[in-house]
Amino acid sequence: NLLQQVQETGFNEKTILLYENSLQQLHQMQTQTKHLDFSKCYPRESFDKQSILWDLNYFKYYFLKVSGLEFDEQKLEDDFHWLADNLSVGEQTTFMFRDFQARNIQLHDNKVWFIDFQGGRRGPVLYDLVSLLYQASAQMPSEVKNHLSNYYFNLVNPSLGYEKTRFQSEFNQMVLIRIVQTLGTYGFRGLIEGKPYFKASIKPALINLETHLEQRIENLKIPYFMHLLEGLVK
């Protein structure tokens, strides 16, 4: 898979080309699936408020509480609901892969193939981009993230008419929600079930979070939650 390729060769020209091919195929999948009957998606039809709250509470119970960091449950819950109500998910008309990361991108005859999309649903296009670029175990350098983000922007801009400022704002919000979601998974699979891959992913995920918190994400009125995230990083 693509993660193994990264671990063997690093982010060389060939590997970056495979990432670009993956984003091309992702964009094709997103733009050609508007006809799907999303009511058949499981467990939710779309990445809506309920989906966001499930992810946030998964993080709370399987990572935050396990970490031992003390927190005010009501203050955190208030911020969770504000975030779920105000997250800019845009007009959801496309298929969201949900777990679009390098372990789920198979390589065969120099082509990319996707697996593990059974949790997909209608959702924001940028969620899958963020999932790929911020996969903790891949430890993608910032310059590669910027290159691939711009590459994807040029793919989607003609069809979706994204303005760069809006693209970056929604991208930053998706980064936060995706990192929190993966930390919940790493807590459950790694700290509770004891699976080595997920346990080893916790530190690089927190490094991703630390770097992202330094960017001062705009328009997110969740001061208590941000304070807790900074405490987790420390």
C-alpha cells in the first residue's frame, strides 16, 4: 500500500506522483457519485451534526478520559455542540470516503486502488483531502502537504468554484475535526485494545495537532476545547 511505499522510500518524486494520482481518482470519485442513493449509507446518510458529535464524543471517552487530563464535562459539551452547529461543511453533494489514508490506497501496476470505504457517506469534499495529508503514521512534511493541498485546489476549483480564502478556512476546520477523530480511534485501538500500530500513531498525531493549533484557526468559538487540546499536547 501507499503507506508502505512512503516508509520504504520517503516522499520522493515517485511517491508524490502516487499521491497526486490518488487525489485525481478521489476527485473523480467525488464528482461522479452525486447520483448515489445516500440513504443506503451506514451508519449515517451524511456527515451531519450527529456524525460530528459522535466523533467528538468518541474522542472524549476513548482518548481524553483515558489520558487522565481533568476537564469540565459541561464546558466541553457546550463547545462540542457549538462546533457541530457551526462547522463549515458546505453544500454536501459528494461522496465522502471517510477514511481516505495511505493504508487504504493499494498499489498495483503503478496505479492506485482504494479499499475500506464502507463507512462513506455524503459529506464535505475537503474531509478526505485532510485525512490523506494528516495521516499521523505517514508523517508528511509541511512542504509536501502544501504542494498536495494546492494540487487538489486546482483540481476542484473549476468544478466547485472555491475561493482560496474559503478553501483554506474550511481546510483548517477539517484538519481539527479529523485529528480529533483519529485520536479517538488511536485511544480505543491503541490504549484500550493495545494494538501497536495505533499506539505508535498517537505521538505523531499529537505533533500534527500541536502544529495545527499554532495556526490560530479563525471563526471557531470553542475556547475551552482548544485549551484542553493544548493541555493534551503538553
